[in-house]
Amino acid sequence: MSPTATLSLEHRIDQLWEAVSLGDEQAATRTVFGALEDGTPAESVLQDVIAPVQRKVGEEWAANRLTVAQEHAATAINDRAVAALSCHYAAHAAVGRGRMIVACVDGEWHGLPARLLAEVLKLRGWRVDYLGAQVPTSHLITHIHQTGPEMVALSGSIATRLPTAHATITAVQATGTPVLVGGAAFGRHGQYARLLGADAWAPDARTAADRLDQGPLPRPAPAHQPIDDLPHLADQEYTMVARTHTRLVRAVMGALEERFPAMRDYTARQRQHTAEDIAHIVDFLAAALYTGDPELFTDFLTWTAGILNARSVPARSLTPALDILSEQLKDFPRATLMLTQATGCLIGTRSVIASDSRNTA
């Protein structure tokens, strides 16, 4: 790509960001069609303009510079811009590569990454059934039997859905259909895709399409049980934590006020947010137990601490919550080890932040 084209893309990214951050759908649509008029290929508009703007939407929400409502509105505008592009090039797209299904894992509401993949694959000549967000596994399997696709592409952004993703991968492969997965849920390097037995992984739509250009995915091995992939599940820690989720959240909330006195002055809304944060902690602990990877849990806690700091909420409140959770799970060695490691990481992170604050004061 020439320097002039790169400059044009950067200009279009800035324009699209301004449009979506202001909630201006018409300006967003003009921007993406303006990029086409500049000579930018439709696939590049999807991957090099819309995708980076959507990443920025998430980053700005995490930094507390966009509200949840603004983030949802910006995402919806990006999604409609993709739809407008799709209608524009649909009549000219060549179809001849075969049929495939693109869907999000059940419980996964972040549908735009999967939508981008579907549109890129259409541009590469595939007939794509895009099923959208939150697709129940049973409905996906029914659609496979009805349509006979050559492949299924599953998208997941949140790691708490990995157990569901594993069951879906296994069910799809039992039909003789290979599965390609992508999205942040499967790890920065696709480590959870390999762990859960997916037939292929790609970090983005362009890489996925390039992989399929090399040839079809191999047909999966005969059906097997998830426990065959993850023998550590035999200790039942994941199952017990998942089943007692509600009780664990209540136990932490009930004891947290004594460990973190500032909570006594919390409003009802603040208490609700605290309960939601604790529920997410239990969810991610369960996902880490499922995968057997403590780093999944530690990374989530570090990210959560950053989110709280951006919202002027003391991240130190996480430590007593983890301590209480450890007490509740004292008979679960893998869980308590993960909680201990995460607590140590949080303490170290807070020390670095405090040191940086002193050095810049």
C-alpha cells in the first residue's frame, strides 16, 4: 500500500471515529463510501477502517471516555456502515467457493467481529450464512443439517464463554464439519482454540480468509468428549464453582463490607456494580479452571483493576474480595492457587502505579 493510500486510510479512520463518537450515522456511511471512491478495496475498508475504529470504541469505553450507551450507539453505527457496504457490493461479488456458516458462540453478544468476517469471506467468493450473535448450539447444529456447509466459523470475544464454545466445537465436529474459531476469547495467540480442539484459528478476518484461500480445512476426527481434551476437569473444581456461582457472589458481598469499610457508604447503584464485578470475577475464575490456565484469570483481574482506576473506583477493593472467595473455596486447590497468584499480581500492579504517581508528583 502506497504512502498516499495509507494517509487516506488514516484520514478515513479519523473521519469515521468522529462520526461514530458523535452518533452521526449519515456521516459514517459517507466516510466508508468515500473510502471506496478513493480506490480503497471494500475488504480494506472493512479491515483497515471500520475494524480499527471499532477497536477504538472499546478502548475509549475502557478508559471511561465513552458511556455504555455511547459505546452501543457507536457499534450499531459501525454495523450499519458494514451493512451499507454489503448491499453495495453484493451484486458484484463472485460466488463459487462453497457455503459456510459464521456465528457467535451462544452467550456472545459482540457480533461485529463475526459480521466483518462474513463480509470479507463474501468478497472472497464464499456463500455465507451469517447467523449473528448469541446462537444456541442446538439451532446451529440444525442449520448445519439443513444446509450442509463446508465449514463453520465461530466467534467469541469473552473468555467466560469458552466452556460453551468447547461444547459447540465438539457438536459441530460430530456432524463431520470443520470449525475455524476467532476472537479475543480464544487467546492472543489462539492457545485456547488449540486447547479446545478447533480445526483452525485466525486472529482476524483477513487472516482467516487467507487461510481458507490455501485450501479447505481437514475434516475433523471422530467425535469425542470434552473431558478427553481437558483431563484436569476430572477434579470437578470447574463444575462446583460454576454451579455455586450465585452462592459465592452472595457470600463475598455479605462479608466484603467488614473487609472494605468504604463500602458502607456505597449507594444502591454502587453496590449493584460491585455485585456485578464479583459475578464477573467468579465467571472468569470458572473459565480459568476450565482451561487450566491461571493467566486467563490474572489477566482479567489486571484489566478489571485498570477499568476501576479509570472510573475513580479504588482497585484495592478487589483484594479483600479475592480473600473472601479464597476462604469460600479453601477445599479447591487449583482455585485457591489461582486466587493467590492473582492477588499477588494485583498488589504488584498497585505498587507500580503508586511508585509512578510519586515519581510524577
